[in-house]
Amino acid sequence: MYRLYGKPYTMSMVPEGTMDEIGLEYELINLPDGRSTDPDYLKLRADGLVPTLVDGDHVIIEGSAIAMHLADHHPDSGMAPALGTPVRTLWYQWMLYLNSMIHPVVANGFHADWYVDDANAVESVQRKAAENADALWGQINNDIAGRTWLCGETFTTADILFLVEAYMHFDYPAMFAREKNVAALVGRIQARPAMAAMLKRHEIETVDLG
């Protein structure tokens, strides 16, 4: 059985949601807030962050990487497009873009103190992170016009990542009100039973986008 180490309202929702959608059995271990200092966990992941997946003797870190690993190991689930197809390339693009471009802006906002020594600069970092986040979601909104799911007509792990990142926006109700294409896609994703259950489990206050 898979063993997932995570925390509420973090990137561990991405592999958690992936396993829920596939219908896999797994053990979820929620760690305390902050970087873990547990010696046993640090043997799995030296930075003390989450998520981490233990798959037998295999240890995988980072939410997007874990979700991609799970999708590839359960190809019949359809959570990753077929290898060698243009849609597969689009899947790679979204999994990496959301993880490498959107999530660092989230981190800037939530953990501004990680990036500055001067406590007086925290507010400035947060303000700039908010500006950058709004600009990036505006670009995404234009890019996804007319799409059913991020990667065409099939729901994939990219949509789960999209949902999680959208609800990590510093003011997601306002962003959804502005970015109609983003809101429509989030509405379709969160209407799926597994996604609705995950959001409820993490006590995320969702927006009615029906």
C-alpha cells in the first residue's frame, strides 16, 4: 500500500487527489505544521517538507512528481495522456508550468519570511507576489479559453494540480470573479466527487461556480 506524508492545505493534495481519482488504497500520514524535524522523516526527505510518497522501496518527493509517477504506474486510469501524443506534451507543460511558475509565487506570498532577512520587507514581498499571481492567472485564463480540461477532453492530474493551485491564490474568490475561464474549469473539477471530498477534507472554503 502507498504511504503518503502530507499536511492539510498543501501540495500533498495533488497526489492525494490523484490516488482518490484512481481509486487506490493508501495510508495518509499528516505531519505537524512547519518543517519536520523528525529524524525518521528526514531520512525520507531531507528538507522536512511535504509531500513524500513511499511506494515500496521507492521514495518520491514533490506533489507534481508524485502525481506523474502514480499516473504512469496506473495507465488504465487515464490520468496521464498516452505517450508520444501531442496531448502528452501538453500534460508535461502544465504539470511543470503550474509547479515551477505558479507555486513559487504562492510560496512568496505564504512564506515571504523565507526570502528576506529584514522583517520590514515581508509586506513588500507579499504585495509583489500578489501582483505576480494575478498577472499569471490572467495569462492562464486567456490560454485555456474553450477547453473542457487542461489537456483537451480528458481529465488528468494536471487538472488536480490546477485546482489546488487555484485555491492557494491569495484571494481566489476575487480571482475567480475576474478570470471566467479559470472559474469555469475550477467549477468542473470541483464538481467531481473525489475532488469535492478532498476539498471538504482539507476544510477549504470553496466558491460556488456551478
